[in-house]
Amino acid sequence: MHETDPADLTGRLVRCPSVTPDEGGALSLLEPLLADAGFTCTRIERGGVSNLFARWGARDAARRFGFNGHTDVVPPGDPGDWRYDPFAGTVAEGRIWGRGACDMKSGVAAFVAAAVDFVRDAPPDDGAVIVTITGDEEGEAIDGTAAILDWMIENGESMTHCLVGEPTCPAVMGEMIKNGRRGSLTATITARGVQGHAAYPHRARNPLPALVALLDRLARAELDRGNANFEPSTLALTTIDTGNPASNVIPAQARAVVNIRFNDTHSGASLGAWLDEHCQAISAETGIGFDLSIKLSGESFVTEPGAFTDLVAAAVHKVCGVKPELSTSGGTSDARFIRNHCPVVEFGLVGQSMHQTDEHVEIDHIHMLKDVYRTVLAGYFAPVSDL
């Protein structure tokens, strides 16, 4: 039985300085490993971002199970603040330390190791295993998984189900599977007035009181109360800025940014209309005009509980000894793109140290994660399956 070491592979990946969108050698490390196991590998380049698509088995196989993850990482900050070099992949205290150790080079290492060993030891009949790895998840996410999926459509490739290896467990290995995600919308609101001297406010038109009134109304609004699949939607004020260094000048404009994390009670379009309605109402009351700019990072989605979520949950329980909770909590992930392609869930490691100084991962957890993924593959391609 083949035993590709996912912890060793994690350390080697951490030593690749792949700060988004730089490839940093990470995909160059993984590609020959997959190719040696019989995967057909294709580099997908778009917008200066490198991505990797790898398939074992026939393109038209009846079942085509996919893994998805990213090897790009956020910047480490000041290396002097770290206990160990953030790109050394140091092994200490039963852990691997470094940027990306948790989010999510360990997840990538685990599913690559699981996929490679599975196709060598128990190659499925009329089945395909697909690995998609992006270098743009931590960046704009325009030329990463989205580019891979575009390429797949153009080249007749597809997955029947997909598992994303993002960290999903809050504190205990195996406690949570993500079967959906909230949507994310960022709105930039600019209030337009007339500049003037602070001693003569009647000669100016101050945009600040109108902007404050609008933000107060938005912050106090109850978007919804949640539902069976989602927590209540939230709105957070993230910045208010006038760009005004003078205390005796009424500014001509002021700007604020709000971020909304929303459930399936709403859509990006409905929330945009809701924000515009409030802008128009405050404008009518105050005479101050508002410009509204909206960036939608992704709509909410949920993969309904069923045979697929049951399969992953059973594998987690078998390996980790924990019955996982299905959850749609947290931020966005590349699953928001995949959900339009095929049913998708996420399962990965404990995410407590991701994006932090001294990011690290438990070595034992990496091996458990590989075993979970290997168990999922065995169940998915079993002769008798509900999927």
C-alpha cells in the first residue's frame, strides 16, 4: 500500500514563498508528483496567476470526484515577529510552523497525498479523480478557481462532486463541515456636499450629518433573523473617511464602506436595491447626494444535506471519532464558484492560527485529514453507493 507523507509534503510546500499571486514553486512541486501517479496535468495561466488542473481517469467517466484548494498565502508581515522563519516549514512541538501551514498548504498536501495513493492502490472502474489548485484564493479570486472552471467548460472537463480542503474546524479536529457559505457584498457610499468655512456653515452643505444618519439607519437595521440553513445576515461598518486635515473646513464629501454577509433570504441585487433605497431616502431628507458603488464577492449558497454530505460526515466520524456539524458560518471561499458547477462541501483542519503570526498545524491532524479524504474516495467509488 502506497503511503505518500502529507506532513512532509506540507513542509515542502510551506518552504515555497507563494505569497499571492506568486506561484513560488508550489505548483511546480505538486505537478510531477501527480503526473508520476498517472494524472494528466495542465497549467492554466490567466491574469498573471498560475493554476493547476490534474485528472486521473477518463474525462467521460461516470463519476468524477474533485478536490479543490489553493497554495497562495497572505503576506507574513514582519518575519521578526515570528517564532520561526515563516517560510522555513520548521517542525517543532509536534507541529509544522510557517505561513500557509494551516491555510491551506496542509489541506492541499493531504488531498494530493490521498488522491495519489488512492489511484495507485485502488483505481476505480469508470471513475476519475480531479485535483484543482489555484494561486489566487487569497487575492482577487478572479483568475484562480474561476479561471480553472472556465477552462474546464471550454475543454469538456467536469466534476460530479467536489470537496474543498479549507480549514473548517473551529477548535476540534473533525467537528465541522461547511455545506454552504454566506454571500459577501461590499458597498462604498460617498456623500456629496459643498465645501465651506466651519465658521459659516450656512454657506456650505455638510455631507457628514447626512452620512452619519444613513450609517446609523443601516447599522440599526435588522436584515433578517436567519433560517434553518443560515445565521442572521450581518452588516458591518468598516471605514468612514473624509480625507479632511483641516478642523476649520467643512469637507465637500465623505466616504464610508460597509460589508454585508448575507444568507439566502437575500441576493446581491436585492441588497443593492435596499442600500440605494436608504440612500435616496436620506438624500430626500437632507439634500445631500449619494454615490453608491457595490462589489459582490459571491452569493450565498447551500448544498442540501443528503448522500454527499452523509458520505463526508461518515468519513470524518470514522477517522476523527467526532460527529461533524454541518455549518454555513464563516467567510467566503472558492466553493462559491464551484457551487455553480457541481455539489460542493468543505472539510479541513482546525483553523485557529490561519493568517496569524506563528501560523502552524498539528502534524497528527494532517495525517488524519489525508485519511478522511482517502476514506471519502473509497466510499465515493464503492461498487454500491447512493451517489
